[in-house]
Amino acid sequence: MNNPSKLNLGCGEDVKKGYLNIDFEKFKGVDKLINLNNLPYPFKDNSFDEILMYNILEHLNDPYQIMKEIHRISKPEAIIKIRTPHFSSNNAWGDLQHKRGFNSETFKNSNMSSFYSIKSQIITFPHIRFFMRGLTKLNSVFYEKHFAYLFPAVDLVIELKVKK
């Protein structure tokens, strides 16, 4: 791709048309091989309008530094889309490659709020636990403190907007 404005980090086999698809393994359609733990990334400042990070952040050694690097390579008001296992999910800890879980406060803390604003954030559930969706929309912290291990979630899906 010549001068792409969209980046799909850690794409694996989920290669997306119109994106620069990055992974550390050579899957069919991957445009560039990069170890995402090695910073800085080989991109100029303010390069991307949109960055996808689906099921990758939980694999990386230092998510805080990674998110600072994402901020550097993003254009002002770029959109960052993240999907990661919720800490209560069996998938968060069932994969030996996962290094940590995430909760609804991860991107709300002062470290992240200076770089990003949250456009949307949802906690997903399997169909059998659909009844928890309403509670997490009302008060995700209450759910996480009192019900997360009784009624585990699946993923945390976040859309951030870059502040510059």
C-alpha cells in the first residue's frame, strides 16, 4: 500500500482491505512484519487516521508505553479501536500468551485521559448472560466489583479519540 492512513496492528489472519496490516508472523495478506513490543514503531509522527488493535494489547509487554506510541503515530482526532478480553473472561487468563486483563477503568485513568478521550466503551457478554449488559451500561465499575466473577464478561470494546 502506498501511504496508508489506516493501520491494523496485530492483525493475524484478520487482514483488512484499505489498512496497513501488521503482525509479527507472516500470515497471508500481512503487509509488514513488526514485533510490536519493540518501540518506537517505524512510522512517522501523525501518520494514521485510524488504528485497529483487536486482541493484541493483552499480548504486549507494556501497554502503557504502547498506547503512548500509538498516540505518537496517530493524527490529531484519529480513532483507535481496541478489543481485548475483559479481566473476568476465561479467555483473559486461558491463553498463555496473555500478559494481563483490562477493565472499564483502564482508559479512564489520568495516564490515558491526557492522550485520549473515550468515544465508546462496552463490556460484551455471551448470550446466556445477556441480562448483565444493562447493568454494565449503567455502572460498569459496580458490575466489576460485585458481579464480574459470578457472571463473567467476554470482551472490553473501546473506541478512543486521540487528543493532540
